[in-house]
Amino acid sequence: MNFTGKKGVIFDFNGTLLWDTHLHNRAWNTFLEKHGFSLSDEEKHQRIHGRLNSEILTDLFGDDLADGEIHRYTLEKEYEYQRLCIEQNLSLADGVVSLFESLKKRGIPFVIATASGIENIEFYRKRFDLDKWFLQEHIIYNDGTMRGKPCPDLFRKALSTLGLRGEDTVIFEDSISGIKAAEAVNASQIIIVNSNEEDYKEWKDKYPVITNYGEIDWKWF
């Protein structure tokens, strides 16, 4: 496994390292039904996937939704999602740990940049032993100061943490908004992780698309 010049790797988390999109969808379905919303799969794709909870909730309830209500609704949805993760005994995607080991062995720095909030980050760190692979500051998350994808804020902070330019990095992503954010920071390579049978026709001739981590071609690095 020879790396050919890229100096760092940025991973999205949900749907990329943790194939949990179906559980987020189930948790959102429970939340939406409870609060009287009915969204089609396409509407969920456009209005929910890859966005910050604060953006989703103000989209649903209106821009005048108070911060306290955003926090309460966020915890309501995320605690249901966490319950499902535990119930389903969810684990990191197959091959991810081997990839971490290969990157670490070769001195290639890697970080996470995710739209998840602190309530889920703490859950993930404990549930999936993330501290074995990531320093606390190497998990960039929605701390309330950054816009969600497709805005590039999360990736820009990840690049700053790595001390690199976009041109020096490989970014793993699964969501359409995340791919656009990766393009906005001029990532040298974007690897699309198709964990939920999405349609990537706009990018399939531009970036590699994998359905498991065993398909990685190290020339992409």
C-alpha cells in the first residue's frame, strides 16, 4: 500500500465510517410523525441528509424557533437514534479499522469532520472507541459556530487542524451536500462511500465510488 503524495485524510462520519443512515431515517420518521410532519423520501433527502440539526429544525418549524426548543428537539431525535444504534448493535463499517491502522503506520494524519453535535460525538467516542484513533481535537463536529455542509466550514476547520491545504487531502464522503463541501475546499481526491444506495450520477465519472472499504485503490492516495 503505497501513498503517492497526499498528506492527510478527512473522513465524514455518518454514512461514511458509520453506516447509520437507515437509523437516522428511522429516528427522524418517529420524530416527524410525533410532531405532525409528513415528508417524502426525496424531501428527506433534500431537507435532512447532511444538514445540521439546527438547520433541519428551523426548516421544519420556522426561523423563529427558539434556541431552547432546538436543543430539546435535537436531544429528542438523537436519543431515539442512539437507542436504535444500541438496539441494532451497530459498529464501524467493515474495513475502517484496517484503514486507520494503515494510515497510522505510514504517518498519514487523519481527522473526522461531521455535522453531528456533541450529544452524538460523546456517544460515538464511547461506543466505538474513537479515542484509540483520534485525539479529541481531531474530531471536528457541529459546535454551533459553523454552517453545515454544503458550506465548507467543517472541512476548512479540519484542514486548519491538519495544517494542510485542500489540494493535499483525500476526503471520504457519502452525502451530496458533503461532496459539494469537499469540492469547495478543492480536495485533491474525493472518495464517495455509497453506504445507502444513493444516486451519484453527477459524480460517478469524476470520483471513485466504493460500496465497501475493500474496494479502495491505493493509487487514489
